[in-house]
Amino acid sequence: MKSHRSLNSKALILFLLLFLISFFGKAQENTLLWEVSGNGLIKSSYLFGTIHMLPKTAVVFPEKFKQKFVSCEQTCLELDLEHINPTEVQGLLPTQILPDQKTIKDYLTPEEYKKLTALMTDSFQIDLNSMNRLKPMFILSVMLNKMMQKYSYTAVEYVMMDENKKLNRNLIGLETFKEQFEALGNIPLDLQMEWIKDLIKGENKDCGIGELNTMYSLYQKQDIAGIYNLSRKENGESMVEFNEMIINKRNANWISRIGKIASEKSTFFAFGAGHLYGEKGVISLLRKAGYTVTPIFQ
């Protein structure tokens, strides 16, 4: 079995940001906005790198973003958050249940379980007993959502959805909730448990807000190299494995979908900024597929 001990508590915070704003691969031009053209497209479409956690008052779109956003016929996010089917989501919950009738208590020492219970109650107002059959990944996601509420953070996508409604145009998703749940399910359970144990150690007293603010500052500057260097502080085998499962495989799945969607309507695509970059990033993969992908500087 591969060891995941190289992933420390700081890497946990980078992980929480990673699924929401992924940031791997070699640095390219410092911009979040890219034009996609050529390869049979009648009209250009656009790619925009997002961050899913930032202060609500900090969501300010540059003028070039506004121009390109309005020029498109529809918007495409990672998920279609506007048309959520509660029955579908409920049906996916069994995939997040621990195997063999176990609870999270079975994977922790009595002291670790006590600390986790206290952390969830005191910091997040969550009763662990109501979630103890669920995998750590799901529990961490709930904690992250609570943290966003506590610190009045939001996601760029939510603001974009509001702007899209004002234009009275279609919103679609690059992937389904089932596909995202499956991606989470592919993360090894022992690695998920290590994230929980690292969090229990309490090395990040602010639950990662300090790390998040650093990430936000780099994002605001569109400092792709800085974001990349920050991510490189936590490399190791486990991060490489995580990157392959959660970022690279999803990127590869998106390319044909982006091509098909863009061929039907000019589309403004928006997803976690790190999906854009690197040899296995969306920009590179689209270019290899024959599209012209051009940076648009603010």
C-alpha cells in the first residue's frame, strides 16, 4: 500500500482549495481569461479560471471579463448549480458511506475521535454523530461550507449565476453531480483519513483562512506563477496521485465536451483556475485538439 504520510496539515488546506480552485502544472501567461477559436468554431468561446472561496465584497470582474461574458450565448460552469435535482443528489449519498458498516470512530483513536467531535461542535456547530457513517471527504466538504458561512466567503460562480440570470440566458454544466461524486469516491480512504487526522492535530488554528487569504491575494493579482509555487510546497507522492485523480482525469474528460458545446453556441466556460494550466491542463489539451487558445489580458 502506498504511503500518504507525506501529506501534512498544510496540504489539507491546499486540498480543500484544490477541488474548488486547483492549481497544478507549469506557469503560463498571467491571466485568467482565454479565448477559444478555430478548429471549425464559427464564434469564439471563452475560458475563465475561478476561485470558489473569497470574500463576498471582493468579487469584482474586470472590464474585459464583462465584455466577453456578455458577448456569449450561454454560460457553462463545472456543475449546473441552477438546476439541482435533490432526488439525484440524495441517491448519490450511499457512495459516501464508509464500508463494512464502519463509522469514522473505527478509524480513529479515542483521543482523536474526542478532538474531532469537539472541533466540529465548537468551530462548525456540527453533530458528528449525525455524520459518523460518512467518509472523511464528505465531512470535510460540509466543514468547508460552514467555514465559508462563518467568514462570509462566497464563490465566483454564484455571482456569475446572478449575472447570467440578468441576461436571461442558459446555464449548463461540464459534468454531472454523479461524476463529481465518483471523482471524490476515487480518493483512497486512508488518504482521506490522514486529512482528518491532520486537521485534528490543530496546526491550523484558523481552519486555513490564513492560507486561503494568501491564495486569494495571488488570485487577485492573477499571479499564476505565485499560485503554482505555493502549491509546489506540498508535492510528494500523495499530491501527485491526488492531482491525477481529481484534476488531470477530469480535464481530459472535459475537452470533447467543451468542443461540442462551443460548436453549438458561443459559451463562457468557468471552472477552477488550476484546471487551465500545465501540460495536462485544459489550455494545453484544447491546443493539442486543434483549437487556438489565446490569453486575454485585463
